[in-house]
Amino acid sequence: MSYQEMLAHLPLFSCEPTQVLIVGGGDGGILREVVKHSCVEKVTWCEIDGDVVDAAKQFMPSVAKAIGNPKVELLVGDGVAFAEKSKDNSFDVIIVDSSDPVGPAEKLFSKEFYVNAERILKPGGVICSQGECLWLNEELIATMVQDYGACFASAEYATIQVPTYPSGQIGAFMARKRGGKGEVSCRWPVREPKDMELRYYTPEMHAAAFALPAFLQRRLEAPSKKRRLAWQ
Amino acid sequence: MSYQEMLAHLPLFSCEPTQVLIVGGGDGGILREVVKHSCVEKVTWCEIDGDVVDAAKQFMPSVAKAIGNPKVELLVGDGVAFAEKSKDNSFDVIIVDSSDPVGPAEKLFSKEFYVNAERILKPGGVICSQGECLWLNEELIATMVQDYGACFASAEYATIQVPTYPSGQIGAFMARKRGGKGEVSCRWPVREPKDMELRYYTPEMHAAAFALPAFLQRRLEAPSKKRRLAWQ
């Protein structure tokens, strides 16, 4: 669906990835999109609940069809702990397909996770996380872009239309690690889809996702209302 | 709200309007946006139900606040009949803020209405109509863009996020009459907002509204599946 296509292809088309980490996304939908990129050599997939993966294989075969792909290493475990123990400069792209920031996914919306995510990205690498709804979660979005994003070269919010989600919208928090050679913003794709079956993503949709309603644009351009964090 | 800002400002910023026709929009929300454009000299407002206008004044004063503006002529009556009897080349912009194409609004989604709308627009003038939801009404959108749009210089669909509408989305059908001097597409605004209170519309949002999901873009680029109409 539109959510999975956009959450995967926004970061993947923002660079030329070979090493990709997926955190969450137990249904396999993000994975299905990632393996459409022939440049990707290895996908490390860290999903906390192996039963979700098994259920997806059994009941949603069209979503789960890339599970078992030889490029994929599935690690059933906590993505926050995995990021803590991973080596510096390991991944070109990290995609976080999590549930909302309550319960199991709460730590995926913490500053500690983003400090580790930045560390384990390669220079110029991109993290793209489920970034909640612009109509309902303005405060959280501002915190992610302004505070968690401060240690990155760029931090942006991109909007995704999803008809079955509350308010018909969800977003992607996207940040690029310093030290890359290309454009800092993730707004302009650096590659084009080729021989991919895509129902939603186009390079135009990629760029358009970064156009935000005036009220949100003003909020994200204004100085952070939060106390600056120690690591910034 | 986002719907009213976008439906009004998409066509208004696509040209330099002096004469504007609003069909429908009984709550006054479109009117409120139209009178923010100082270049607009006269607004002809054709609303079929005077009771809606009265109720909006009484119960929704912030939406209805431009009702009574000296630039506005309110005509309580049928917009389809008004378009039939209007003179050629009368309006720079026509905005149709209608309900869905069943019951009273049905004829506003007919080829006959668009033939008259094209006739009463000035050369280069723009019509912008409530264009239904891309997730639910692909067939209707294709008919409007490909069939009703065929007598115009351009015909496009622009997407608007509205959290309270079904699927969180509605669209604008936009078409420009032949004979203008500028850009044919309505995608690129020709003026910028100045001293307007806008919560949603920006020039970036304007351009981004024309980026459509791959499945809809392919459908609108494909030859019409409908029988070509006699007047094309």
C-alpha cells in the first residue's frame, strides 16, 4: 500500500544503498519494497515479534512475499538493543516501520535511539521512520525534526496519504547523516524507478511529499520550543 | 480548513483574477478565501439554498465572515441555470464548491455544465471544482479530466488532504480555457500570497497538489476508456 511504498522508497531513492537495516515491519511489506532495489546487497531485518512474521507468511502472502529472499537476514529481537550494539558506519539506509510511540515502540521515538541510529549509519546515509500524523501529532513531529534531527545533516518530515489510517495521513521522519557527498536534503531523489511494480511512488510524489501545510512549515521553521538536549 | 483554502487558492493563484464566480459553497468558506485576493473586483456567488447562507451567518460566523462584503453579489439559485444564461467570456475564475454528484449537485458534474463553464470563462480563465476522492472515485476523475476537460487548454486533478473527509482526501478538477497568454497547466502559481492569513496553502503546496499516485497518473495519461463525446 501507499504507506509501505513511500516509507521504503523515500530513503532508498535518496541515496545508492547497498546495506539496509529494517526495524519492525513484521508483515514484510517494507522488505518487499526494499528488495525491488537491485543495488541493495544485504538487508538486515530486526523485528521484535517472530509470530507476526509467521502470521504474515501464512495469511498475507502477497505482502510477505520477500521473506526468505537470500539477501535478507532476519533477526528476531529489539531494534533499540540492536542499534546499541551495532558497529559505527554500518548502513546506508535505516527504515523504522513501527507502531505508535506507546508500549513496545516507545523507545524507537527516543533520543537515545536516534543517537545510535546516526552512529551506525554510513556518512550520507538516511534514516526514515514512521513519523505519525501531521493533523494529530504536531508536537511529536516538531520534537523529532528539531531535537532528534539536530545531530544529522538534515532532518525533515514527509507526508504520505494512507486512506485507511486516522485522518488519511501519516508521515515519515527523514534524516541524513553528515559527511555525504551529495545533496543534504532528502527531497530530491537521486535515482529513478526502473522495472519496479509501483502503484504509488513516483519521483514527483517523492518531491511533493516534502511540501507541508503552512501551519506545520511555520512550526518546523520556528526555533524549537523544547529545552535543547545535552548531546546537541 | 484545508479544503476551502486549496479549492479557492489553487485557481486564484493560477491567474490574475478580477471577476470570480462561486457556485455553491453556501457556508461562505470559499468566499472568505476569495476576498483575500485584493485583485478581485467582483464576486458573483450563486448558491442554490439561501437557508444555508443564513444558517452559516448565525452559527458559523468565522467561516461566514465575508458574507456581506461589498464586492460580493449573492444570487440564490441554480448554478447550472446561471451558467446557461451567462454571457460569454465573463469570468476569470469559476469555483464550484458542491456536494457529491447525486441529487442537487448532479448536474454540476455533467458535460453540459462544463460546456457552459468553458464558454463563460475569459480566455485563459480557470475553473476549479470539487473533484471527489482519488481512492474512491477514479472513474469519475478520469471522466472529468479526459472527457469534460477535452474542450479546455488543460485539464488536471489536484489532491487536497482533508482529515475529516472519507479517506482523508478530496481533489480539485482544474481546467484552463484556451486563448490565455501564460502557462497552460495550472500547476505553477503565477502570484504569491501576500498579507493573507493562510493555515494551509503555500506555493509549494500548490505545485505538490498536482503530483498524483502512480496508479492514477497512469490512468489519466492513458487514452480515455469512454466513448468520445459529440462536442469534442
